[in-house]
Amino acid sequence: MKKWVYVILVLLFCAFVLKACVHKDNPASYPPQIRPKSDIERVEYPPQAKTVSINGVDFLQSQAPVGSFGGELRTSTIGEGPKTFNPFNSKDNISSIMSGVMYDGLLSTDPETGEPIPKLAKSLEVKGNDYIVHLRRGVKWSDGKEITADDVVFTWKDIIFAGFGNTSTRDSLIIDGKLPSVTKIDKYTVKFTTVQPFAPFVRMLSTEIAPKHVFEPAVKKGKDYFYTFLSTNTDPKDFVTSGAFRLKEYVPAQRVVFERNPNYYIINKNNEKLPYLDRLIYFIVGDLNNEVLKFEGGEIDVIGLQGANVARFKEREAHSDYRIYNLGPNTGTMFLTMNLNDRKNKDGKYYVNPMKQKWFQDVNFRLACDYAMDRKNMVLNIANGLGEPLYTAESLNSIFLNRKLEPYQRDLEKAKEYLRKSGFYWDKKGHLLDRQGNHVEFDLFTNAGNTEREAIGVMVKQDLEDLGMKVNFKPVEFNTLVNRLLNTLDWDMAIMGLTGSPLEPNGGKNVWMSDGTLHMFNQRQEEDRESRRYDWEKQIDEAYVKGALATNFEERKRYYDEYQRIAYEQKPFIYIYSPIIITAIRTKFKNVFPSALAGITYNLEEIYIDNDKDNNTKNRKK
Amino acid sequence: MQLLIYILKRILQSIPLLIIVSLISFFIIRLSPVDPLAELKLNPSVSKETLQKETERLGLDKPIIVQYGKWAKSFLKGDLGITSNGEKVSTKLKERIPNTLLLAVVVIFMTWLVGVPLGVLAALNRKSPLDRILTVLTSIGMAIPSFFFAVLLLLFAVKTGWFPVGGLTSSNFAEMPFGAKLLDLAHHLVLPVTVLFTISLAGLQRQMRANLLDVLDSDYVKFAKAKGLSDFKVVYKHALRNAINPMITLLGFEFAGLLSGAALTEYVFQYPGLGRLILEAVLRSDINLVMASLMMGSIMLIVGNLIADILLIITDPRIRVKGGAA
């Protein structure tokens, strides 16, 4: 008898516990949908900041509405936190963000148009190969020393050109084995001279400037010492910065705290020194879920949202203290690529099975695969509708995007037509065979653990199998995949993603130039440097070289349009979609002007807190 | 004297063990397909020259055995090397060890303070309703996966707002007066301690109960009772001293787990401890950091066992006598 009571009690307990799961598993009540383009925020940007001279000091005056001082903004970064605070050593995104907060460059980017605009520099003159930078008079480092041409020359000559830290900037500036020269003309003027006209150079002038009096001793101690200079173990007091904030505290695996730089050179319309905020805090969180919890718990103020969270947060937005902004597609590109390698490895064996080579190197085959992709379906099912189908090599927010390249729908008939053209045919069971009667079967790789790419892989497999191909989908460990793509080169197809710059296509030269380090679809090893190129590879090489050398925007755009057209026609990469960036920020923050190019907190110095509750509700979306 | 020789012997025995542990771990990490530079290689803005320099700096261009030799040499000198980001491993560990120790010590202290008496209580009142309730509670404690429990508590913190969502200190910790600092730490510690406490309490209470029951059942206890000793004296003077011996061995193992035992809980609560550091290091194949923490773990295990054995010699006259005879 007693036993029965226990059994019933246990069953009841289980039932109650499971009840919670039943409730959770209900289908989401918001069906995903492709977002209309008009949903992207139309923001009224304030006029561009201008230079104002007060008592011989050339301040930069922000034209944004005047706000009130004080308060803090709390945001977060996912992962291990910064690896260094030295802007010249950073190789990862988080470290770059952290040093970007502390050090300003000569130029920055207009959030609306993407044009270079003056920051630490007062103005820039471009005369042929000469770039003459005029600095602001009387502007100071956070320790009170003046920022002069010496700092600029030191930064470029003794740090960047001398090969200290991360040498990527330097390496990309070497033209015919020569580096640009930099000379001091007077205390406030610096002249850069490139060997040839080199358009991407202007963007590189946004590189941070280092205080000579702090960095010089470190540079003298050599490259090994420089590598550890201003690391995360450095005492915050040792940082001398030019940016809106300076380091206050770094607590490993917990947070980075910045405090306002009292000597900052940007002022508001009342001529008061910015930034408004007293403190800026980056919490270091381990994963996305924790970040979302922290936002819900009110511990952070800004968050990038993804997937199902967007619908959940949107639902609650009207009764909350935050607002959600849609910043449009980001610079990330997701693509399917095929191994177009036609060479032999050191052992005399082909990297790619010659039978498969015939398929992959056939443009009709690639076009057929492309027309079989159901991008819309993938955006709906994988990105929860928060993505934009992609057809071009430049990302959708790029100022160099070739808008003439039309998007198209999935078209299986057209795909089959392309296959027939190249002699492929189907047997009675619907399997695809090539001209020689081989079954079309290959491996499709992606990195395991990335749920988004795994999901894309499954759908790509289905789409291609609709054409009668047999696809063996194999998610492998990230490192293994990279090794296959770049070193052993024994792969057939892969799904990968890369990020680019919306402002400067030249950054993609490692991918598109035929001898690039990331020229995945036809990766050349050291010994294959001189091997045969496809005609269209040569054309892309040419477009890239000319595009970098041309100076005015229209001319450059012509070359980059050309490379995008070739990529669009030849399909070495079959682009799938770009995710859309959705950001939420608390409504108490004002002067927030989100931009597809720059994000939401690029103007940290202008952002202020409005503590008046009424204003915050009025601003809310109805 | 004999004790000293014994300790010396044990230390000598552990040296080959440490060498084997280091060899195995080094080779397993290096032979795994994890490439510390994979992330960089896929970054279009990183040039070939930078990659080449990184490879040389990390010594990845040399054969594994040379890499091991280099590591072992500097390890013997007491130099733990640098992480793949160029920071000193020793500083990195120093940042985290106090945090993990704080968590572990609080948890161990609480579980022993609560677990042992509860075990005794349950054993003395065997088959009473109290014993039954304790059994059910500890079963639940043992059954809940720590990861799941931690996530539940985190959700609880978000919904109620009573506790901070992860971390160890508030952002204005540096400016707080001393008393407020302690309170802030305690506030952040409540949830992770609850998780670890619930889970290890269950095991400890059960162990204690079983040990004591065994002893209570033995002949000498029956004899002592028959002799007319008071229950109090029988239990606390005779039975408990014998029942506690296996617990001391257990303590030795817990000492080893001190520094690395709570990785999952640390991860969920974003606790800035060693577990999270090591997890991230393994994912990055940061060899010096991983090796340093593995070696530390093995040394802790050896030392823990040694301490437990010494404690046993002190508490258990039987072992002492045997050691003396030999």
C-alpha cells in the first residue's frame, strides 16, 4: 500500500517537471519571414563634425545635439577578452576594439557615406602620390603632452614600416619591394609619399597613432620586447592615449573598464570637452547565452542579437527599456566553394581526383550548382529570416557593391540545362552521371561546431541532391578543415565564411589574387607559384592590381565591378547569404545613430545618458 | 624520522610519474589536429609574413621532440614559458589561482561542516524519517547534473534580480570600502557555491553515513556498549575515529580537484577561475598554458595523496605501528 503512494508521488513529480518541457517545446508563435528592406533604420545623422579653433587649439566640434555629462555604458565581448592593448600588436577583433577606444587615427570613416573624414588630422591634401596631413594644433595626449608630427612620423616610420608587431599593414603597402616614405615638414605637417598611386593608402591613415615619448623606449628594446609591450598585464597608469577613453582597470576574464580622457580633442556645440560618459565597461563573457542573460538581467546596455532571440526581444520591446535597431546585412559572406586545383602534389599525385576535376573546372557545373541553391529557404530556416540572399563577392553593405549583378531565384530546370550542355545525363533512378558515365559523387566539408554552417551544409546537400548528385556531407573540426583548405588541398567542396571590409575591397586580395594566402578555390603552394592560371583568374588579378593603383572612386569602382562580374559569372564561390545585424540598446542612451557601415557605438564620445524617464518613453517605437 | 624517510621515498617515486604524465600530455596535445594559428590563417587581412613569424615564435616549425625538450628544460628551471598571446604563463595562472582557491575552499569547508554531521546524524537515526528525508535530498543532489543546475540558478538570478549574473566582482569593486568588497564577493559567490555544495555534499554525507554504520556494526562497538559505556562515548570516542579514516583519503583527492575541479560550473557562471582558463587554452592548443596547468594538477594530486597518507599515519595508530615494524 505504502509503495503505491511513493510510486504515485514520483510519477506526479516527473509529470510536473516534464510539464515545463512541454510548454517550452511549443512552436514559436512568430513565423520567420524575410525582412522587408524598408525595415532598416533610416537615421537622421547630425552634420559632419568641423574644426573649431579656440585659444590656438584646433578642436573637432561634434554637431550632434548637446547632452549631459556622467554615467557609464556597459557592453560586452564574447570570448577570452583582449590579448593585448597595444594597437600595433593586435591580431584579433577584440584587441583591436579595445585599442581603438584608446587610440585615435589620423582619419576615420563617415558612418553614412563611408568616406574618409578627419579625426586627429585637421585636413588631408592628396597630390598625386603625395598625401599631406595637417595636424591639429594644441591637441594633447592624456598625460598633457602635445600630439605633433613627431608622433606621426615615429608611428609610421619606426613602428609600422620597421616591422614591429603585426606587420599586415606594412606588408600590404610594399609595392615593388618599396615602402612609402614619411617625412615631417613642420611641427604640424607630415607628408607621406607612395611609390605609385595607391588608393587603399587613404584608409590606412586611420591606423592609430602612438605617443612617441611612451613607445620609443619600447621600440629601442627590440621586436621581442615590443611584442610584450602594453600587454594585458600593464599597469593602467602607463597608458597614454589620444582616444576618448583611457584604461582604468582590466580584470582578467571579467571586464575591462575605461574612464574618460580629460584631454580629448572633440568638443560639443557648447565647446565642452567630450566624451559625455564617465566610464565605458566591456564585460568579458564566455558565450552568447550568458551575454543575453546579462542583458536581460540589466547588467549590460548594448547587445547584438541573433536567431530566435530577435523575435523574443522584439516582442517585448514595447514594454521594455531598450530599442532594437536593424543595421542591415553585415560584412560576413557565407559561401560554397569547389576545389578548382588542377595540379599535382609533391608525390606526383593530383590533389583532386581527375574525374572530379572535370566537373569542378566546368563552369556549367558550377552554374548548375548555383541555380540549385535555395537561398531564400536557407535564410528563412537557418537565419530565422534575418539574412539577405547573396550573389556577389562584395558584401551587401559595401560601397563598392556592383549593383548591376541581379539576384535570381532557384531554378532547377535551368540548372539541369547547364548540366546537359556539358554532357551530364541522368540514369533511370535519377542519378547524375558525367559524359564518361561516372556517378557524380563528392564530399562536402564544413567546420563542425558552427551550427549555422552545419545547417547550411544539410540544405546545400539536399539542394544538390535534387540534381541527382550524391553529396557526402562531412562536418570536420575547424583546424582540420583549415588544414585541408590551405595545406593538404584534398577536398572537393566546402562551406566557409569570410568577413571583409565594406569600404576597401583591396583587403580581399589575399582571397582573390591568384597567389593569395586564402585563394581557397585554387590555392597555390609555394612551389606552384608560377603554375597555369585560368583566364578569368588572370582577369581578376588584373582588376585587383589596377583597382589598387587607380585613385579616384569611380575609376576604382569600375575595376572592382569588373572583378565582381567575373566572380558572378565564373562562380568560384557560390555565395549563399549575409546575416543581418540586429542590435539592442537601452533607450536612456541618446545620440545613438546606428549605421550599417560603422555599427552602433562608433561615436562613443557623443553618446550620453538622458535620465529623464519621459523622454525615454517618448522615443520608443509605437 | 621514519616519517621523513617515508615522505622522501614518496617524493622520489613521484618523479618518474610526473615525467610520464608530461610526455603523454605534451604529445597528445601536439599530435591533435588543433592548429594554434588556424584562426589567423583564415583572416584575410593577416599577411603570409606575419603567419611565418608567428610559427617561428611559437616554435611550431621544429619537430615535436625538440619542442618537448625545450619546454622541459625551461620547466625544470621554474620558467613556465609564455602563452600564445605573449603573456607569461605564471602571471596568467597567478591571476586565476586565488579565485579558484577561494571558491574551492569555501565549498570544501561548507560541505565538511555540513556533510559530516549530517552523515553521523543519519547513521545514528538509521531508518528513521530523518534518515529517509536526508536520503531523498542527497539522491536529488547527486542526480542533478551540475551544468544543468548552474544554468537553472542563473535563470533564477535573471528573473528575480537577487543575484548577479555571473562574474566575481561588481564593476565598481575597486572603489568599494573593505566591508562592501567582502559583501560583494559573497553576493557573487552564493550561486556557484550553491551548485558545487549541493553536489559534493550528497556524496560526502552518504560516505560518512555508510562508514559510520559499518563501524557501529563491528564487534568492538558492541563490546563497548555491552561494557556499559555511554552512547555518547561509544560513538564519538570509538566509532567516529575509525569511521573518519576513509574520509581523510577522500580529502586528499579533493585537494587535487581544488584547482581544476569546477570547470563546468565556472564556465556557466563566467567565474574567472582556472577551469575556464584551461578550457580556453586547450581549445586554442596553447601548449605552455595547458602543460603548466596539467603539471600543476598532477603535482596537486601527488601532494594531496601524500598529505592524506601522513594524516592517516597520525590519526590511525594501526598504520603507525605497521610503519614502525617495517
